[in-house]
Amino acid sequence: MIARVRIHPLCLALLAPLFLVTGCTWFDWLPWIGDDEEDDDKADEPTPLVEFPAEADIERVWRASIGDGLGRKYLRLNPAVVADRVYAADAYGVVEARNRFDGRRLWRVQVDEPDSRAFYKFWDRRDPAFLTGGVGVGDGRVLVGTTRGEVIALDAADGRVLWRSPVSSEVLARPVADDDIVVVQTGDGRITLLEGDDGALRWSFDTQVPVLTLRGTAAPVLRDGLVYAGFATGKIVAIRAEDGQPVWEQRVMLPEGRSELDRMVDVDSTPLVGRSFIFAVSYQGRIRAFRRSDGAPIWEQDASSFLDLAEGYGQVYVVSEDDVVRAIDQGDAVVVWEQEALRNRRLSSPLAFGNYVLVGDDEGYLHVIAQSDGRFVARRKIGGSGLRSGMIEADGTVYVLSNDGRLEALEIRRRG
């Protein structure tokens, strides 16, 4: 006997919009629904992992859990290392300091609480994550930013909140600090410089924001009294830290196309600042090298990426939007090698050190690639939740934060 369920007309009225929004996908589990439609484009499917002769092993030194992870908002909260400590945060307000050699917790603070939701909003699946910018460190402070438009500075020694400073919009990249100043880039296209001792505003630099942009911003870079920052307009700007005056600006990519989608050229990758040159890459655009002194263009190469760059062996490493890893010669823009075997695996930003380039993927695998020729050297699955945040290395130890909040210290040891 089939049980009958009576649904009140008011309930039907409330549920109707769900059917209208979800459409036929609500019934995709039925075998006769969608038979006339083609399968998803296999070109967009993650490339299956290939076997290779391992030349090194990825060994775990220690592992710890940091809060409740990164949530569902595609957040990237990189860990940070200073002296004998590693700092990490989750998306819901937890910030921790741990001994970087053995993982022992030194302090843990909850800087704020997620927005509460009443029990009757059980259908509201919005992620209450609010810690979106971090982790920044400098001058004895640990810095995080929020979707609520606030920068929070903690004492690096014990986690005490030193100050809170409101800014103009949500903070989607880690704040940076040096010489007793803090620089923050917000989602409304503004660079703000705060005083390090109390968070007071010194100046702000404003740019126009296109109609349609990626949800994210590049973290600014502080170097030799200048702030280097990329914007959703496709430009990179050098700003004098003392007074907020622009020194030079250059376009990484000019918006092209008829639709706003086609014209998206966000520079969401943190500028890579070297001794004499600066490198920047845009979404749906190119990677370009500029002279640091005056911003004069040196070379360019077609590329599309929203992930940070890395450098080593005289090369710049870029992960394209379709997850092809490329090594480009810093001097003449020649593509030295390409690694396509990780295509569509939703890679993290690359980390280059020693002889290796490291990237994580959405299935939780950490891949080690040789800087010399792009061949695979080692691989290890860190966890099933995926690796989205950038990694950091100190004295040969790599610190990786997985999407579910697992912080791991790893070492790469060559075989034989």
C-alpha cells in the first residue's frame, strides 16, 4: 500500500518557487529525464591521474585541525609562518598559532561569531562564513579581514585583539604589514593604508569597479616604500606608501568583447615582485613583465589565471584557469615547459622552492613537479576535502591547509 501525504495549499505555494528555480534538475534522478540531452562536456571533466615513477616521498611531520574549515564560498585562507610559529584560520572566526616544528597549539581565539540564523530558516543554505581575508603577519601582529568590512589585528604572541578597523568593503585578500603600517585591498576596488599601532586610517586609493568581476581580489605587496596592487580593471598600480600617490600604473589586459562576461580581465593574482621586475597575470588575458622602477612593459605572454604566481630557476610559474601548469622564462617569455596532466582538477596557487613546484587539487592531492622540466616527482593525498588555499614553505617544511581545516606540515624527501 502506498501512503498518501496531504500537503496544505500554503505549503504548495511556498514550495512552488523551488520547482520554478530548480527546473527539470529537480527530477534528474529519474531515468527517463534528460535522455535526449547530451552528456556534460567531457572536456571539462578533471583529468584522471597518471602513474609515474616517484622520485621522492611526501612525509607528514605533524597534523592539526583548525576550526571548521573554509566553508562553501571558495575561500582561500593561506597559513603564515613567522619565526617558530605557524598561524592559520578557518572561515568562521577561529585563528590559531601553533609551534611550526611539532604542531603544538600555542593559542586559539575566536575573533567573532558567524551570523546566527533562526531555526525556522532551515531552508536557508547560505554559508555564514565571514573570515575571508587572511592570514597576514608583520610587526608582531596577525591580521585577518572579514566580509563585514573589518580588519582585525591580533597580538602574535598571545592572540589578544589589538585593534579593529572598519574599511569600505569586504576584505577578500590577506592584509599585509611592514614598517608599522597595514595595507588592505577591499572588494570595492580600494587600497587602504592603516597605522599599525592602532588601525587608524592614513589614506585610501580608489579605482572604478567594472559591472561584472570575479569575486576576489589580489593581495597587495609592500616593497621598498611602494604598494603594488592589481585591480579588476585589468591594471596594476604602484602606489607610494607614505602618502597614497600613484607612482605608475600599467594595464595587464585591455577588456575586449561585447558582453560584460567577455570583458572580465581581473588581476586577482597577487603581483610577483622581484628585484628588478614585477610580474602580473589577468583573467582572460595575459601575463606581463614590467620594470619595477617605472612600470615599463618588458614582455607579455597569453595566459588566463586568477591564482598567484611563483618563481624559481629563473622562471615564472602560472596555473591557468583550465589548470595547465606553465613555466615561463623570466627574461624572454619563452614557455619552457607545460604540464597538462592536471587539467580541470581545480588547482591551488603554485609554490616553488628547492627543485620543486607544488600544487594541490580539488580532490585533496598534493602534486610535486620538477622545476627543471615539469615532470612529476611525487604525489600524496592529503584529504578528500580538497586543497584550495596557497601553501607556504619554511626551512624545507611545507604547510598546507585543506578545505576542511586540516593543517599539515610536510617534508619532501628524495629517494635513494
